[in-house]
Amino acid sequence: MGAMASETIIVPVLFRAEKSGDFKGDVTAVFPTLPGTNDPWTMTCYAHVGQHGTCSKDWYWTTRAAKPAEYAPLLAELKRIYENDPGEPARLKVVQRLTPAYDRERRAALRH
């Protein structure tokens, strides 16, 4: 019996940093294709503290793009979680911005 080929799931991820306030500089990972709730404008997000949660597009626009040196530790943590998942490993793809295509994919995921 031959080895089964499995398709690698690619999961886009953006990294955003707080611009001001008590959490200025804190980095959050945003998964633009993964719904946060049943609201099509929310996305799944992840932070060192709090782990997985939900973020809105309104919050997203109050943040800035995180620099690679700022998000490197969080990316490493996420790779350990997603790429080593024994059930359904996924490869994270760092992307730079939200796109209409990500919005469409996230809304489609809500319909399933």
C-alpha cells in the first residue's frame, strides 16, 4: 500500500501591533480567513496572553503592521501549534494586509 498524499493547508496570518495605550507595541496575530464569531467582520486572532480570540476589522484599523523582529517570537509559537498539529497540520503564510479575497473566504467559511 502506498503512502497517502495529503494536501497541506495554507493559513494566511497578519501581525499587528498596538499603536498606543497600555498595550502599545503588543503584537497580535490575525487570521484573515478564519471567522472569529458568526459575524462576517470578525476574525480569529492570537496573542501570547489570552491565546486564541476574536478581533474586529474596526480594531484592526486602529493597529499598525508589526515589524518582523516584533512578531518573530509569536510566529514561532504559532508554528509550533499549527504546523505540528497531528490531526490537521497547516503551514502559516505571513501576509501583509487584509484583502477582499480574505473577506470572501471568511464569509464562505461561515456558510459551511
